[in-house]
Amino acid sequence: MAHAYTPGLRVTKQAVIRKRRILPLKGEVMVKVGDLVYAETVVAKTQLPGAVSIVSIMGPLGCEANEVPSLMLKKPGDRVEQNEVIAEARPLFAFLKFLTGQVHSPITGYLEKVSDVTGQVILREPPQPVIMKAYIEGNVIEVHPEEGVTVETTATFIQGIFGVGGETIGEIAVAVDGPSVELKPEHIKPEHKGKVVVGGSYVGIEAIKRGIEVGVAGIISGGMSDHDLKSLLGKDLGVAITGHEDIGLTLLITEGFGHIEMAGRTFSLLKEREGLRASISGATQIRAGVIRPEIIVSLTKELLAGTNEVVTKTEDGVKGGDPVRIIREPNFGKLGRVKRLIPELMVMESEIKVRVMEVTLADGTDFIVPRANVEIIED
Amino acid sequence: MFKKNDPDLKVILATDCGSTTTKAILIEKIGDEYRQTYRGEAPTTVEAPFEDVTKGVLNSIQEIEDLSGRTFLEGEEIIHPSRPDGTGCDVYISTSSAGGGLQMMVAGVVKQMTAESAERAALGAGAIVMDVLAINDKRLPHERIEIIRTLRPDMILLAGGTDGGDVSKVIQMGEQISAADPRPRLGISYQLPIIFAGNVEAREKVKETLGGKFALTITSNIRPTLEQENPWEARQKIQDLFEEHVMAQAPGYNKLIDWCSAPIMPTPAAVGLIIRTIAEKEGINVIGVDIGGATTDIFSYFRVEGKGIYNRSVSANLGLSYSVSNVMAEAGMANVMRWASFDIEEEDLKNRIKNKMIRPTTIPHLLDELIIEQGLAREALRLAFIQHKELAVGLKGIQQQRDIADAFNQEATGATLIKMMELDLLVGSGGVLSHAPRRSQAMMMLIDAFQPEGTTRLAVDSIFMMPHLGVLTSVHETAATEVFDKDCIIYLGTCFAPRGDGRPGDRAMSYRIELETGQTLEGEMSFGEIKLFPYGLDDKGLPLRGTALISPARGLDMGQGKGRAVKGEVYGGVVGIVLDARGRPIRFAQNRQDRVSQLESWTKAFNAYPERKGGM
């Protein structure tokens, strides 16, 4: 039988993390298997073909398309400078040279193609370099020829539920006293510049703006509001596909929308790693091939010493005693433990008939909830 | 090897590899009829850590094995053809939308003509159209090139020019595609497939421009003349290339292709095929809708001057989980809230919708949450239907005089082909409709969103098996249509709704319905009212029948003109007969209190919800 899948986000003190760092198109790999790389190390690079300009020759020179090749002063592959004459139509007689028609290049780059069908030429700007950084500190364990590498590290690994903004790196700084405290503008100090600032239950737009002003690398919070997200992005986010926003920092929420206390384990792990460098990414893709935002803190030898614990999360499904969070109304955001899994289908208030479980909430009350409406959290 | 339409075919196994779930069904010949007997499902395994679609397929088939007691698997292989010992199946077929389905860009010369024809062809083949490019799309060439480069489609369909017409414009578009040099989404090192379906005289130049750099396929012109649209060959090529190129790049698909007795079809293409088959077989006009978590697909088949015209649209960001936040953004809060008869803080509701977006698998526990979700469904369906009507227009298969100047000047290529008064059957599919706790909720959602006019039958797909049946039509049409009638479709009933507006309380129509059971329903309806008469199925599970005489008031039309009575057949269903005198379009009260009373009376007429236990 196919088993029920109860989603859960990884919050792991120590795990082996592997990251594939692949270029968008083929290029050159700069490192080899076994190399130690830092987050900023360039592991692969390539050249992105430059932007294209299409210039009509036929129109300005008043000729037919098939005459264009003969009027070109440059041929495919030739370099061109901005404003350089690339095509010219001379009159039949020299004394009419004032009638000479010319076409100038609008860009500096190369002539790529001359078309005798459309009477146009294609000019291309010089290629732009694209680099791929390691993003995490670790060892190169595999080279994908001409494409990139896989980097492996042992790290503290925390997944958020939603984020905006791309990959960044910064030292972790916990700015609030506990997971239930809202991160306010006054918590963010000038010394947080370049750091990943950790809040508690909520972050409002004023605190985010303060973070941008100070120049923090990222903010991590339990919750935020839909309204503030809209203000931050300047538009309503219709689909959760993020990671390319240019908002001045990377924002990562761990629990959801609204005021929601950050899970105790997440907060205490971040507190424990305070002062260490974290690689964070807000990239979220909630579709097939789900991508969640992440915090990766590569662990030094000293931190690894004394323990061989390497936790690998398994998708065993939920069982009695597991700590869970309720992820839909009623009791949204509340924590509890699974009291028992009820095998029979049950009818909810909405009359939907579903598989359920009984959860004992933190205040001691028992609550029957659809299995789809809980997620496992880690102790 | 099996024969097409082989009467000896007894055991058919079919899977649909969706983005998140792989669904398997078993169809067996029992006596003289084909029936769907068992169903299994398992998470799709295209993505890491499995990266092999066949694992999910095997898991879903394993579930059928557990339920049916029949063995289909031998190790990691499907046994087919079946063996004398009663193991295996005669045919195994599959559809797929895993890994994001088929994502295409289309290009033409004139936006309203060849580009629009190309868009319809791609959609009809089951693709998601990422962008439509045309020489007159008001973008500069470098902007177009940038878009082509950024979007990374699976395939490009290039149309343009009528046969014997101008060559330069389509070559211009080809040059821009070549300059952009787009990389395929899947597989860094394979050539991007491009289908050229334009002016036959441009073929050699197109080969010069695009051949070598891309996997170029040339097919017949999609728009050979201004008055003709010819999408069939291009559609077929798209589907062939989908399997040969795109699917072959996705993890595990080579193995799956080998297992299948027929080509793997994109899921929406298969749904379209079964809808088309049913419409043609019954001689009716049909609209089908599949509302999912991320997208809403609408399929229509309408007869125009005796010729059937099939259209499909996909609203890529209208769905009830992944895209639910976009439904709210596009519909507007007021439109979502008009379906709720209780108060809720706007900020709270928005946060809840965002939380559904980021945790898309959760389900409504509370009644109010269900009501909100069904309100969002109405809006998603309404918006998707608007998009469908805008696409299902124009020249397809009909002769129409128009010159190129008209096409440049017009916003769209003519009137929509979707005539609600002529619609015979509306079929809903997707979790919110197929699994609504009460069938009357599904019927209400369909009526509210699509607002059928005149006489229309409504149905839902019981367990989302239309994709399986669609691909089955390519192997065994009889089996597909029999299962469609007996196991796939659940008839909800018939809706009678006059078109037009009126004043609340004024007479809207009178009715006299003689039922097969001998009972007669007779009465008058006031404008704004809606009534439901339960009228179900016979012993064989087929809808009970009857005849109805509906006489609309002077300003209202039931299909024969304003004020003119219509007489026709009525079919029962698991919900019954609906008399809807709310007008078309449905008129909502302006005042909040009145609107709430209105909603309460409508839902009460349908017995749609249990009594609410206080607010949220």
C-alpha cells in the first residue's frame, strides 16, 4: 500500500549536505574532486552569449534584401565598434558621393549573421562571464564535466517554509530573546551589517526595511504577513516560485503567514550556531520538485569533534509520540504530540471524510485533526 | 502484440503520471462489457531522490495488485501480454504531466493570425504555452530574443505566412530564435526541437536558418490560407516529439516508453481526446474542465455549421493550492468574498490563503474553510472560462472571408465559438469538484462559475480517469467510451436557466416537467429564485428521464427567443433537476445583508452545506 505522506521540514543539527552547483550552459569547471572550497570559491564559469541587436540594412540603404550581402563592409565574425559603418551603398557615379548611404552599428561586439531574405543583420554584444560559486564550504566530491560540481559538507541544516531573495552568506546573529518575540526595527543594529539576523515569531515591514537600510545579508523569522510581503515585492505573489527577487536582502520564514512562534528547536539551533557563517537561500518553489528556503551552517572540525552523529531524515511517516505542528485552522500553528493514529476515515466539520490522528496539544487538550493538516517537526 | 480495437482485449492497465501523484486504473472485460475495477495511486517519482518515474508507476500498480489479487509485476517489470496463468495485462498505456508537463513557446508572423493558430495547435496538443511571439507583438526584436533565451522551453512551434505568401517575416522570426539560441529545459546537451508549420515556400530558408543548431521538423502549414486553419499535423508532431525528445530526457521515461503499448500522451491531450470522442459519438456540444492545484484546463467541443471544433485552454496559474494566491489576486477579494455568507477579517483571510499556497496539501477541516475554498474554486473556474472563451474563437475549420488588414486591426480573431445556449453537457473534474463532500456543491460550483443557459446536463469525473480513457481511445475506443459512461462519469442532473435580466420577485418562468416515474412537477418561478428537485438514477445506474416544458417570461430566453417556450428532454442525476431563475449573468444584491440572504437561499435550495456552528 502507498503510505500517507506527512510533510515535514528538516531541522537538523548535523547532516551531510550535498549541493550540485551546475552552470546554466556548458562551461569550464575550475576545481577538482577532493578540493576544499569556501562559499565564495568560483567552482565553474562560462560565457553567456551577449545581447543581440537586429539592424535593418535594406530600409536605410533602399535596396533589396538579396543585395544586402554585397553592401556589407563587415562579414560574419568581424568585430564592430559602436557607431562604426557596417554597410554602405555608393552611388554609381563618384560625383554623386553625397548620396552615399551608410548604416552604423548601434553596439560594440560582433557581426553574427547577414540575411539575404530579411535584409537585416544580427549583431551580438561580447559574451558576459557567468560564474558559479560553491555557496557552501565543503569538499568537491564529483565533477560534472563542463557543467559544474557537487560539493559535500557536514552542516547544520534548517529548511524554512517560504522565502524571498537569492543565495547569500553571513554570520548568524540572534537579535531577539526568544522564539515568541517579534523582530522589531530597534532590534536591528548597525553591527548586524552583512549578517543573517534571526528573529522570533514575526517580522513586520518596518523591521525588514531597517534590515535593508543597515545592510543585513538576511532575516529569519517565524512568520510575516501577506500584506507586508506585498509591500516588499511591490506586487501580490500569486505563485510561490521565488529566489530571484532583488529586495536588498534574503528573507526566510520558518513557520508561515501570520504571527507564529518559531519552532523551539529551530530557534535554539540557530542560537547554538550564532557567530558561525551560514549560507542561506530564499529560493522557494512549491510545485513538483519542491524547493524550500534553507539555512546551511557548515561545521568546523572542532564542532564535529566528539560526535559521529550524522542524521539523515527519512520519510517514514508519522507515528505515536512524534512532535507535530498543526498547519491549518483550527489551532493553526499550535504544537503538540501525536497521541494516536486513527485508522478509520472520519468526517470533519466540513463533511470531508479523511484519515485523521489525535494530537495532544501543548496545553494538554486532545484534538482530532486530518493527517494532511499536520507536519512533523524534529525534537 | 495487440490489435487496435481487438474484441479479445480483456485486461487493460493504465497510468497517469501527474506532477505529484501517479494514478493507476485497471479496466477489465466482464461479460460483454468493459468496466473500471480497481484503482491505485502513489507519489510520482520523477524528482530527486528517486529520479525515476517508473518507481511511482510500479508502486501505483502494486496497490492495484494488493486490491485485486491479480499479479501484474514481475520484479520491476510489467507483465504484458497477459499469461495463461492469469497474471499480467493485455495492454499497458500511460499519460504524463510529470515534471511540469510539456512547456512550449509558439511563434508566428501576425499575432492575431498565425501566432494565434500556433497557440491553439500547441494547447490542443496538451502543452503549456509559455509565450506567444509575433512580428507585430509590440516587442522589439531584442526583447523577443531575451524572452526566448530566458524561458527555456521544451519545444518551439514556428508558424507564419500562408502558402505562397511572404517569406521574409517568418524567416525574420526564425533568425530571432536562432540568435536567441534557447537551451532546452531538460538535458543540457540535447538539441531543442523546433517544428516549422508555416509557408511551404519558406522551408528551405528555415532549414538554412535553424537546421543544424536545432532538431528541426517540418510539417504542413498550420494556416495554409487566411480562411483555413490546419492544426492536426502540427499537433501530432508535437505529441510525437514530446515522447521522442522531451519525455526521453526525463528520468526513467525511456523505460516507461518501452513498457507502453501505445505512445505516452501528455495528460491534457488525453483528456481532450476522450471529450472529443464522447462529443462526436453522442453528437453533442461539450465543455470539460479540470481544476487542479496549479492549473485549470478547459476543453470544449462545439459544432459550428455542422463541423465539430475542439479547443483547449490552460490557465497556468489558476488552481486551488499552488496557485490559490493567484486566484485571489486575479479575481479580487470582493469577488472571492461574495460567495461567503459570514464575516472574516480580510488580512486573516489573505494570510490563510498564503498558508494554503505554501502548504498546498492541507484540506479544509472547518465548514467555513470549505465554503471559502469553494468560493475560490468558482472564481478560478470563472476566470479560466473567460480565458477559454477568448481563445476558442475564429476560423477553425470554417470558411470565413477576411483579409489581412482586418486581422491587423482586430483585437481578437472574431467571436467566441462558445455558445452557452447550445451547450449540452458540462463535465467537471479535479479534487474540488470530484471530491466535494456533497455532490450538490459540485453542481452549484459548476452552475455558478459557468452560468449555463437554456438546458444543460452536468456531470463530474468520479475519480479522475479521463486521462486514462483518453489514451485508451487510441487503443480501444469501445472500451474507453463504455468505461466513460459506466464508471467515469457521474451525472449530476439537468439545469434549466433562462438568459436575461429581471427584477427580483417578477415572474421568470413557468415549468411543467413530466418524469419517467409518473410524477409531474409544475409551477412558477420568480426572478432571483433557484429550485432543486431531486431526480436520480434508475436501477441500472442510468439517469432517469422525463420531458420538460419551460415557458420563460417576456424578457427571458430559453434558447428559442425571448418569451418563447421550449420543450425538451430532462435527465436526472445524483443531484437532480435545477431550475435557475437568477438571470444570466447571475445578479448579486448590492447590499451586503441582501447578498447574504441571497446566498443562504441558494445554498438552502441545494441543501449544499450543513448548518454552520458559529463563525471562524
